Amino acid sequence: MRSALLGLGLGLGLGLSLLGPPAAAQDAQRVLRVVPSADLSELDPTRGPNLVARIYQQMVFDTLFAFDKDLQPQPMMVESRSVSDDGLTYRFTLRPNLRFHDGSPVSTRDVVASIERWMNGTSIGGQLKARLASMQVVDDRTFTITLNQRFGLVEFLLAGPGAPIAAIMREADARRPDNVPMTRPIGSGPFRFLADERREGNRAVFARNPDYPVRSEPTSGLAGARNVKVDRVEWIIMPDATTAANALATGEVDFLEAVGPDLAGFLRRRNMTVRRIAALPTYAFVRPNFQVPPFNDIRARQALALIIDQNEMMPAVAGADGRWSVCHSFSVCGSVYGTEAGSDPYKQPNIARARQLLQEAGYRGEPLILLGTTTLAPISTMTQVLARRLQDAGVNVDVQMTDFPTMLQRMHAQDRPIGQGGYHLFTYYAIGTSWFHPLMNLSLDLRCGERNWAGYPCDQQGESLRQAFFAAPDDAARRTAFEAFQRRAWEYIPYIPAGQFDVFSAYRPNVSGILDSAFIAYWNIEKK
């Protein structure tokens, strides 16, 4: 247990070297020092694909809509909107006096260029592009989106589900070539990014935007009023979780975005608040590689579903102080689409039946490569538990642990033979607020042609049902459509649900106002 190694002196001893010199000119009560879950690797908000990028994007850039605490899109940059009677033309008018951090006005030319960049570079944005007939500037504050077919998720998409998001940047930035990196991002959001203070692998710094036009509606999740109550937010990169926990306990930092279950008790005993902030639990799953045997055979995927025991996997991941639950949904249990329809054959593990199915699929004892990483504790733990379960089913398991960037590279490499970087399966997890919806859950993209997410499944029937969900006119119709998709998913098995667990954040007693929302929001937070 890491907690057995913790000592308060450790945090003090490492603080000055890790955190850098104090900001003498800053009132300590107005600087929020944070250990994020990872360092930033991409400053273009339409390209950053992970959670830390998503949080950065919403701090520095604004969006036309944002998700409230119930994960419903609400207007942000938009003052008014209307939809034509045929449901095909959306007309949006921006709020007056919106300005970028350099003082230049936000116009609909910036908006159109930004949405085009996002549509052309992302899978999620591609869903809007596939239905787009035209996007037209009417005047500096008004523009239209015209579709070639009804699509009830336009505002949902523009609110920034998942990552990257349809963030609004200056037209020149949005139209720059893809091979030109963004190094000095200029948005119109509640924080300015201080590029001169950026130290890759060490820190990222944000300053309150004093000119941000706060909405009049009450704060709700990521929507409504975004009142920034600190002058600066400093992200301090600390890859070692023990060091970060000590830094919080000694007051060197104020907030930890992610806390492992083995450190939760240590921090609670020192009067730190430790809780889940995200609106939904984190979702765990096992993804096979559909490009190589045996998991290109449905019987092998059925065997894998019968091998996994969520009641063993989740306690190992969540720990004694954690919260977890069993879930056999291809959404998130407890969310609007959290049905378990079609999962009954796989709710009880059956090792004997799994052995038989593997044999029927042609498995003859060859090594199966299970990718994992020691960088992220949940993946490391799930990998170890899954390896034991596979061995119980007679599988010759070759566990290959790497750092997380290397794991990501191998996951997304296409058509690599075994022995030349190929693999058979991996464990993974995603925050529920980005995985509960088939628009954001990239592992439910079943399009053929290897244009989808790592593992590259291909199921035309399932993809047709996913598209039917997108075409549904309202929430009730989408729930019905998702249940049909869920039943087909259990027939095809694009991945195997492994359960749900809470990822905790932690903060000091003098920090308050942290909102429950889709992702961590740095407005409304006070430090006393």
C-alpha cells in the first residue's frame, strides 16, 4: 500500500524543486495550485483527444453551448436560436460584445471556421459534417447550419461532448495548416493561457479573464454563470501519486484532480475532502483486437465475456475505500441510456464454457498478447486480474506492460502482425460523462473500413442501429433506439464491460465551490 510509505516530510522536501519559485506578487488566497491527472500535450482545442485536454479546452475557449449538471446542452456564446419547421435549418445569434483574449471581437466568421476545423478533424464532428448541407454567415452575429437530414443532436454536439470539442478560436487560427502547431492559444473563455509560463512536463498556468461576459443564469455544471473567483490556476505536474498526496497534505498544492483508492484514506485522515466530482462513474472495459485471431471470431469474444468477473475486477480496482458497481450496459448504468438489455447470457462467469468456445474459435494454446501499462493504476490492476482469469480458462497469456504513450501507440496501430507490434486485447477505462453516449463512446463506432477506434471492429448491422439512434427525433425515441443497439451489441460484442468505479478528486479544507459537472470546472472555486 502506498499509504504505508507516506510521510509528511516527503512533500515538504520535494515541494520547492517540483513546484518552482513562489509567485511573490500573487496573493496566496487567489492562486489555486492543482495537480492535474496528466500534462497537456496539445493546445489546439479541436485536436486534444483526452480528459486533461478537455478541461484545458473549456477553461481557455468558449463554446456555443455547454452541458448543465444533467448533461443537457444549454446556450453559452449563443444569445438566441431557432429551428425551421422542417427541422433542417438552425439559425444562431451570438451574444453581443464577445471578445477574444487579445481584445479582438468574436464574429460568426470565427465560429464557422472553428466548427469546420473541428468537423474535418474529429470522429464526433464528422457526424455533423456527414449531415451538413451548408453553413452560412448571415452577419457578424448570426449564422445558419442547414442539414440534409434531420439530426436531433446538433446542440449536443456543439456543447462539446468528449474531446476534442467545437471550441471557438480566431478565424486565422482555425484556418492555419494542420502541420502548424498552436503554441500561443487565444480563446475567449474565462481563463487566459499564459504561454510564457508554460513548462512542458512541469507546469501550465492560467489567469482569470477579467473581460469574460458572465451569463446571468445560475451556474449548473459547465453551463450558466462562470464566475472565476481566483486570479490564477497553476497546474503542477507530479507523475508520482505519493508525492502529490503529500503535497496536498502539507499545503503545497490545493487540489488533486485524481486520487487512487490506496491514497484516499490517508488524505481523509488529514481532513482533506475526497469525493467524486464527475456526474457519472468511470466505466471499465476490455477491448479485443478484431484484426487478428482469435477475437475476430464471435465465439472467442463470447468466451472473453464469460471469463471476466466484474465482482472480482472492480474491488481490485476501486480498493477498500472505493465505490464500484457491476454494469452490463454499453452505456453507463445510472445514466439515461443505462439499459442492460441482451446481457443475460453473460452476467455469470463460466470458465468451462469459455474454454469450449475458445476451442471452437480455433484457439490452440498460442500466446495471446495482453497490452497494459504501469502508468495508470486502474489499467495496471485490470490487466493483472484479467491475465489470471485468462490463465484459468487455459489461455497462454503474454502480458506486455509499457508506459501509457507506448500503449496508446500500439493500440492504434493498424494491421500489425503478432510479433511486429500487434496485440490481441487490452483493458481500458473512461469517465462516464464521455462514455455514456454512443456519439462520444468511440469504442461503439462500428463502421467498417478501419476508420474507428483501437481494435477496429466492423459491424454494419450494429452501425446502422447506431445511426438510427443519431436520427431519432427526441430523447424518448433515442432511448428506444439505444436499447435496440444494445441488444445487437451483445450479439456482436465490440468490447466487454468490466464494471464501474468512482475516481476521486481531493482538496484542502480552505477550498470550496467545486461543482459537480461533466468534467472539472475551475470557475466558482474559492480559496480562503
